Amino acid sequence: MSSPAADRTRAFRDARDLLLAHREDLDAARREFRWPRLEHFNWATDWFDRLAGEQPAKTALWLVEDGPDSDASGLAHTKVSYADMARRSREVAGWLWAQQVRPGDRVLLVLGNVVPLWELILACTRMGAVIIPATTLLTRADLADRVERGAVRVAVAAVSDARRFGDVAADCVRIAVPDSSGEQRPDGWLAYGDSDGHAELEPLPPTRSDDPLLLYFTSGTTAQPKLVTHTHVSYPVGHLSTMYWIGLQPTDVHLNMSSSGWAKHAWSCVFAPWNAGATVVVYNSRFTAAALLKVLVECGVTTFCAPPTVWRMLVQEDLSSYDHALRELVAAGEPLNPEVIDKVRAVWDRTVRDGYGQTETTAQIGNPPGQQVRTGAMGRPLPGYEIALVDPVSGEPGDDGEVCVELSPRPLPVMAGYAGDDELTAEAMRGGVYHTGDLASRDPDGYLTYVGRADDVFKASDYRISPFELESVLMGHPAVAEAAVVPSPHPVRAAVPKAVVSLAAGHAPDRDTALSILRHAREHLSPYQRVRLLEFADPDDGLPKTISGKIRRVELRAAEAGRVSGGPDADSSTWAESDFPELT
């Protein structure tokens, strides 16, 4: 007779194995896949420990970084097996329990890509503590906000970051993780190293599937960060859809470019690859495109995920000189421009596949392996998701509108809600769907194409302008490394498109470059879409971005409104079409 724990593991494994069996047949996967029904589930004990028992010597985590024990390439390699990761997380959980940390306590993790981060994620999961991942770039004011709104009970940070807390979290259990800074642990902070060899945590009653596990502060591109709540199933089990989109298999060596503290890190550095039983490789050194490409080759990486910014830098290199083992390439965070996809395909004979999801969900839409990839489209709904496009005004479904997730039945990966804000949660879930705030269009074959954030799309002469569509065209010019399009107020047209451009190396921010870019835009865009104004971003600062790397168009819109109105930004250097008689 099987045990309840074995039944939980089997339900999860059956769902996973079905997706692995249909990894190149999206229609079959969508038709046959069902989210497992789990009243109780603990991903650390019901899945990771079982996996560690089946493949104890296999590498779970492979950290590549600068270090004193570096190899000939100047990099140090740290490998942790599945068995050692499971054991260490049980020791850490036992040590945390000895510090009076209990199920439901909220643990703020302000850590970079260091081994203790993964140990703590598993330890907190197995003991039912609630994890609040946070980037190491937070200011003291940000930390105070996280501690207060997150009701933090435990704060964990590297020694060099712990000092930034000051008296923030003074009433919490505070734990300092050693780092390369050589600094002394601040007074009042416990030493994480004391967890080494601690008695392992005794098994606890299984966590309920709807118990909170993760609280994520969103990146806050337009407003104060929201606090997203995920459960013991919504992310750990929900990322089966992400595993499917990436095309991960148990034999894979997977590298994902993501800073710790953000949801995408959990997507592709924790749950999706470990759901597959794969190896996670983390490149943890100062980024250069050439160095990253070398790591991909030396580590035999087979599946690779990176945000568009990284892909744009990679294609500036001579990709043909790297003898890689890559099978699957994906991009996420923002839509990837078709020009970049074409450059990679021309050299590597591999297609970078787009995917779409949010902190509030897992991967909802994507181009899985084996599917036809249509230029500009982010793909079709992934297994376990039904997507509706809802008119933002009328609320009627159609082939153009806001991307919404059907909630009947409710997909397991959709967040539990926004912590402490029932009104905001109800607004997001109104009308029987989860509202993403993103706009898309759907073709007759069900492929969805991203249009833009509802806040970013604007009207020019009564035509709807998608910034992303114009930015993709601009990216086709060799001088353009990155571009952001925003509305510039106009007395007749209401607004005209303005592009703010970061230049690729070797191109000067002068009249000739501006003329060439505007001419390129005119040749490849319809008259109503024409970029009428152009500004070069500061070469040192680049485009304004959130700390998670997303372009803050809201900041550019405000600056442009100030320029037009004669405000403090009025002296901005902007090229206009009228500056170039040769364009007419």
C-alpha cells in the first residue's frame, strides 16, 4: 500500500512525464495535460529529496565565477550534487529551527548567486517558511519597505550587504553569509557557517498546497512594487509549463541569465530545471558577451535562456567561432526583436524561441520545441493555460485585446493574490479571468503577438502605436543596440512617435547616424508609424531601467512631456524629421 507522500510524488511525476513525452507536440500536450490535484505538497521533501535519492551523484548546481581556485580560463567551478544539496538543506532547516524559525515565518533572502541561496530556498520550503527573494541592489529604504510590508521575521544577507541594513530588521533573526569581501560579520548577526553539520530537521507534517511559499515584490516599472503571493504548488508545480516551454530534459545542462531576487531566477535557476532533474549552471562573474559564450562552450550547456538585452550583446560577437553544444535557446523578460533571432539562426542554425509569463504566473504562452516559430509571435498558450484576449473597454473577447488567463478552471500556477491588498487582487481577477495588463493580437492559427503594455501603447493621429513594433524595426539598423519608443505630445496629432536609442559600439551620436536611423525607420514602417523624433541615450547611462533590467518607458514619457512643455528637460538634444530636408 503506497503512502500519501508517495502518492503526491507520483501525481507530480506523472504530470511531468506526460510533458516530457510530448515535448515536441504542443497540441497533444495541451489536450492531455492536467494540473495534478494535490491537497498537500512540499516540493523539497516530495520531489527534490526523491530525485536526490534516484540520482545522488548528479550535479544539481554548477557555479562558475571568478575565484582564487580558478582554472586556465580564469574561472573557478563549484559543483554540488543532488544528494549534497538535499543534505545541506536539511541541515540548514534544522539550524533555522534551532533559531526558533517556524512554519509561516517570513524569510527575506538578500543574496546573490551563491550556493547558500539554493540551500536556503530548499530549507525554507521543507520547513514551511515563506521566502521573500530580494535583489542585492536594494537601498536601505527599499530594505525597510520589504521588511515592513513583508512582515519579515528572518533576514539573510551576505556580510558585505548586511551592513547596509543598519537598524533595519533589528527585531528579526539576522543571518550573515560569508563572502569574498573579507569584512567582519556585523554585531547581532548570526553566522550562516554555523549551520554546517547541524542536526538535520526532523520530518514535519506536510505543507498544504495552498500554504504560502513565496512572496515576490514586483519590479515597479510604473508604481510601488506589489507583493505577489505564491503557494507550495503555484510555483514549484506550476513551473512544469516553464520546463515544457524551454524544452528541458533530465540530461540537460541549463544556464539561465538572471539576477537573484527576481521571479525569473526561480523560473529557470530553480524550479523548471530541477523539475526536469537537470543541472543548473550559474555564470556568476562580471558579464561580458565573450566570457559568457566561453562558459556556454566549456560547460557543455545544452539549454540556454537569456533576456533580450543579453541576446543583443551576444549577436555583436562572432558567434561562428564558438563550438557549442546548445540544443534549445529561449528568451524571456521582454519580447525579443526578430532581427536578433535572425542573426542567431543564420550562424548557429538554432532558433531563439520567445515565451511569455509574469511574476504572477509561470510561462503562459510560448514557442516550445518542435513548433513552427512565426516571426514576431510569442507563441501559443502552453499546457495548462487557456488564454483570452479581452477588449480593455468593452470587456468582450476577441482576437485583439488584453492577455487574460481563464480562471474556470483556475490554472494551478496563477498567484494566490497580492498580499495585503484584497482590492488590487479583486481588480486583477475581475470577470472570471486574470488580467495581465499586456496587449496582444491572435492570428487564425492561434499564435499570439505581443503589442505592448496597456500603459505603453499610445494613439498618434487616431492610430494605435505599439512601441515594441517600432523598436523592432529600429533594432534592424546596425547602429542601434537598444531602443525605446514613447509618445511625444503634438498639437495636431495628439502624439508622434519618438525613439530614444542606445548606439552600438563604433557609431557616433551625430547627424549622419540620426539621418541613417530615421531613413531606415521610414523605409520599414507605415506612414502613420513613422518615427518623427530621435534622441541618443547617454552612452554611459543608457536607457533608464528598473533594477530587474526592464526599460522604464514611463520615465522617458515624463522626460519627453517635460521637453515639449519647456520644463526642466527642455534642453534635451532631439533630432526631428524636419532637420533633414533630404528625407522628403
